[in-house]
Amino acid sequence: MVIRPNPDAPARLPKLLPDETLYSLMARVHWLNDYKNARDCCARLLGDGDQLRVADSCFDHIRFHSATRGFYGDVTRLLTRTSLSGFFHRLGTHPGVEVPRRLRPEDTDALTASGGLATLSNGRAHIWKWCPQCMQRDRDTYGVAYWHRRHQLPSVVICNEHQTPLLEATLLYRDRQQEFILPEQLPGRTRVRLACHAGVPLPAATSLGRLAEQILLDDAMDASPESVRGALVDGLAEAGLVSRMGRIGKKAFIAGWMDHYGDVARLPEFTPSLSARNVSGLVQSLSREGWVLPATTTVMLVNWLFGSWQLFREHCTWRRALSSTTGVSGGHPSKGTVSTPENARKNYRDACIAFLKSHPDATRKDFWVACPRSCRWLHTHDEKWLQRQLPATHRRKLIQLELF
Ligand SMILES: [Zn+2]
């Protein structure tokens, strides 16, 4: 049998550079090989047959793997290293979500499918960011300046490595669909500006940037929109912003939110999350099931309420585990399911029982940390029952007393 070489296969394939985006890799494949133009390259490598676009090219895993003869290994793994898809997934959202919105199942499919090459790589199709110092170093080391994945993250306006403000380019639709564009090949009419004020230390911007990078690199974390929302509500409860009836205190929320992020309120990256209209919608969306938040807003909430990715991810993991064992959304019932005292009692008790099944030696304090809303409700409305399951005194001591 004669095996014909794949006519779309490029003759030369570059190695992946550190923190390089899929888009940048594609750009370098194009420049190393003899394609008619960038659109032709995308059509042949990515399978986007109409040859009309570059940045919005659909990414076909099988086509790419075949055309590159498996040079980059497992394509799913390649995407984990070169795209922001894992980052958005860990925050329970999608790149296309720009304001809090209710998400129906069909929306999820549409949002997942809508990410072209640039959105997959950079999170947004039109705004791309870079650090001048990283660019200089890459040029000196690798001979090319490319888009770094961690610079593109929502809520990142400072280079974590150099502590310098990022520059950001707004690329016109026509330009980005015609050619591959790297930081040193911006079309002349591209608008470039600082993503952050130069020379002014902004602690909130620095901590948000660090947090976003941790989220990007946490491949082991799995999440869902429900577990993320549930963990955020836990954080609000621990901050004293949720009433006994489960309502988020809007005035106190807005005051705390605006106070915490006052120093970044004028930066375009954060303005949408801090506008009066959107903050009001944010409080409402946190109170309801089925709503998702923009990635920037979610990173800001995690930073504000938990101050640590590790702590937040533990809450998410717990919420996911509880949801799968009890069917109770995230360890406490949603607003809709707490329609009667009987429902509430049953659901909060279920949450406690599920927790004890997974953590037989847990104390009441452990339950409080993992599921504060359920613990608080039971403590207030069902104390006798809670006392039998989780005595206020140290449970381990009681177990030991029973043994002897
Ligand atoms: Zn840098």
C-alpha cells in the first residue's frame, strides 16, 4: 500500500515555547512554511474550509493532529498548555460571558462552540496583551516575540514576573481575520494603550494577577458553575453578608466590593465589574441558580472573599462532592428549594448527613468551615438534631469516651 503524504502537512514544525498561546504557535507554523497566506494555513491545518478568517478559525482537533503528524502529541494536552479553556472552566464560566447572565443548556453548547482560535488562545478575540520586558527577552532568547498565555488572562493587567504594566492592543476585525499578528507586527492603525497606570502601585491589581495565574496553572482542579457559585455564597456568608434567611445584603455587599476595589475602578479591565448597574445584577445573580459570571468578576470575588485560590478550590471541591451525593446544590438548597420550612430542614439535614458520611471524624467546626450556611441554619432552627449529629463539644473526645 502506498501511503501518500498529507498534502496539508507543513514541512517544518517549531517546538512550543514557554507559556506560548496556540495562536502564536500557529503563526510561527505559518511563517516557517510555504502557505499561500494565513487564511490558507488555517484552512489546511485547522480544517476551516472557507478560508475566510484567521483569528476566528474553528479548531478541529483531529484535523490538526493529522496535519501536524502528531508532532505536538495529544491535542487535548496541547490545548491545556496553550489555551485558556481550563482557566474559564475552573471559574465555571466561558469567554463569551461579559455580564452576569442566566445560562440555559443550549447556551452552554453555543458558548463552548463559539471559541475560535483567538478566543481559545487569548480569551478574547479583539484585545491582546503583552509585557514589553517579556517581549524583549523572548526576542533575544528565541528570536521572536509572541503572545504569552498568562498575560491574556482576564483580570491580569500587570506582568507578574516583571511587575510592569501590560500593554494591550485592540485589533480590528478585518485585520485579525487577514493575517497572523504577533506583538511586533501590529497593523499601523491598531490602538495600543496601557492596561494599568504606569508607576502607580495598585495592590489589588497585583493580587488579582497572581491569583489568576494560580488558577491558570491548577490543572487538577475540576469545577462546575454550581460549585463555583455555591462556594462564593459560602464566602459571602462567612463575611457576614448573607442573612439567616439566605439573602445577600445588597448595601453591605456593594459597600465592601467598591471599597476593596477602589484603586482599580478606573482601569478598563475592571470597570464593567464595578459599574453600579452590573454590581446590582451581580448580587441578584449570586442569589439564583443557573447564572454565570464573567471570569474577571469571578476572580475578583474569589480574591475579595477568600484571598487564596487554595481555600476557594477546597470549598468548590466540597460543594461538588456534596452535590453528587445528595443532589443538593452545593451543600445548601437553592432559594427555590427552600420554599417551606420542611424542605429547608430536610435539605440542610441531608447536607450534614452527606458531610458526615465523607468525613466521619469531623467536628462541628469542620462542618462550619465546609458548609457554613447549612451549619448556621441547623444551629439556629434545628439545634437538637444538630447536637445529636455533631455535638458542640469535640466529637472525637466523645468517640473515645464511648470506646473505653
Ligand atoms: Zn514581563
